[in-house]
Amino acid sequence: MQNREDAPRALVVDDDDALLRVHARVLTSHGYRVETAHDGSAAERALQAASFDVILSDIDMPTMTGIELLERVRTHDLDVPVVLITGNPSVETAIKAVERGVLRYLVKPIELQTLVKVAGDAVRLHRLAKAKRQALDLAGGVERFIGDRAGLSASFARAMDALYVVYQPIVSWSNRRVYAYEALLRSREQSLPHPGPILDAAERLGRVHDLGRKIRATAIVGIERLPPDVALFINLHPSDLHDDHLFAARGPLAAVASRVVLEITERASLDGIGDVRARVAELRRLGFRIAIDDLGAGYAGLSSFALLEPDVVKLDMGLVRGVDVEPTKRTLVRTMIAMCKELGIVVTGEGIETHGERDELSGGGCDLLQGFLFARPGPAFPEPVF
């Protein structure tokens, strides 16, 4: 049993006294330190006095609704997961809850087993969110391309004509075999020599969908040469989630969907991308898996996890570099790996360049590894060195 001081803190808010006592008693029996509030005002006072790992609140309360409380919560704590509970579900309140960053939206009556599981997942995500905020101080930034629009348009057109894809293996270290390959954007256009400037140009010119379509079409050429149990990781820009071409059930990408993992970077915000959950659900229905790339280098908080519910996450190379010799990185990475594994999410470490980095990640529970230590990106398909 964990120490009382290390136990997760839960704030339970409900104007129904009987239900409040039941939920508080159940969470307490599962090791939580529980504080209760009978309305939103009392909950806000509790937030001013202490920090919590999860907040579970009724929606329909006098003086302050659960939706209004959620808004107040975010002025005190950007990361704490909020679970809203209602006996009168409606599409309108569900939409408002999602827009304001709720983690889960539950309908009464709630099975107590479900309540405990949701609270446990929320606590693990909160710990991961806090680790991500620390990681932002250690990871590098993103280059921004600067240039006039006319010149940029010409450069981008040439880059599209000269676009090609290289592949880098993702290996299972314990099995000494290839688990997957990641398709990586390249271009022979000298004015846009790296993926970052190409993506920046596509954003500024409104050509993200054009670029994404070409990358995906190019990436899957030759996939039939891969063993059937080897997956292909393909990067998506968040706005690609609004490209109907991606969802074409009879398109070439959908034909190999069961072998494709779609990576969405944490470096780009999902803000403004509507219907993310529905879009991701449709991709899963088609057979795709979803990955979050650059974990630890992008936006802090839980939004990407709550919206994407990823099957795979990839630790950013800024965290991986020197992880074996930098105690802070080691602690953060091990925390992230442990939290993801508890949530059933597969973890990949990218940017492995040394045996020390490999051994530290492997010893910390991360079996899937990617980096120059095994193979540099190259034409389809480089063989790794173990």
C-alpha cells in the first residue's frame, strides 16, 4: 500500500449528498485522498487551497453548473483531468464539455467499477501531463521558414516535384527484429531541404492537404515487399483530419489500413480541428492505428491524449538524447513509459544514437526503438544492425 502522502487526491462535487458520500467512500477505499464539495463554489474554494489529481463533478448543480466549474478549474490548473457526470445527458452539454477540455463525460447511474477505472486513468494521465510540462524545458524547438509568398510558392512547387520518401526501421530490441518502418519526407529542392520548412511552406500556402496526399501515396509504394507483420508509420498533419481523401474507403491507403499507423505530432496543436474524436474513430473503423509523435516536445496538457486515444506514442528525441547520463531525463522518461504502459499504450523511443540510450530505454520498459544506432533512413527498406 502506498504512503498516504503519495496517494492521489480526488475532488468529488455533487449536490446529491447520498451520491456524494457513495462516490467518496468508494474512491477512499481504493486509496484516494478524497475531498468533497456540495456545489461549484465550494469546489472552487477547495481548488484555491489545494491541488488535485482528478476532479469528478456533477453537471446539474445550483448556482454553478459542472460546465461552469470546468471553466473555473482551468483558471487554477491547466492539466488536472475533469470528469463530468450527469443524469440528464444532452448533445449540447456534451459538446460544451468537450470544447472546454473535459476528460470523460459519464451518465448516471455509474457502475462503481467504472468510476474507479476512470479515476485511475485520469490520475495516470495527470502524472504524464506534469512530466510533459517538465519535458518541454529539455526538448528543442521547431525551425520556422521565413520568406515572401511568391518565392515560397515557387519553392514549394519545386519541392513537391522533387519529393521522395525514405524509411527508417523501428525495432523490437528484445526480439531483435523489425517491428515497423517510418516513412520520412524528403525533397531534392535546395531552398526547402528539410521536412520542417516544407511543412511550414505548405501551411502558409494552404497546401497541407496536397502535401499530405502526395506523401501518403509515395509512402505506400512497395509496402507489399514488407513482411505482413511489419507495420508502416506515416505522419499526418492535424489538418489532414479534415481531408476527405484520407477517409476514402476505396482509396489506396485504406486498402492497406491494417498495416498503417498514422502519426500525429504533439508539436502541432489540435485546437481548431473540429470533430477530432469522430474523425479518429472513422480512421480506426477503416483499420488504421493512431500514434502521437514527439511526446514531450509539444503542447503540455492532456488534449492530444483525450482526443486521439493513441495506440502508440513516440518519445521525442530531445528527451532520448543523453537519457542514460542525465538524471532528470531518465526520471521523466521512465515516468512517461510507466504511465503509458498502465494505459495500454505502446511506447517507442526515437533518436537512439548510443548503446547507453538503447540500454536505458530498454531497461526502463521501452522495447520499441528507432534511431541511427540501428539504421539511417534510406530507400525501401534499410536493414537494421543489432
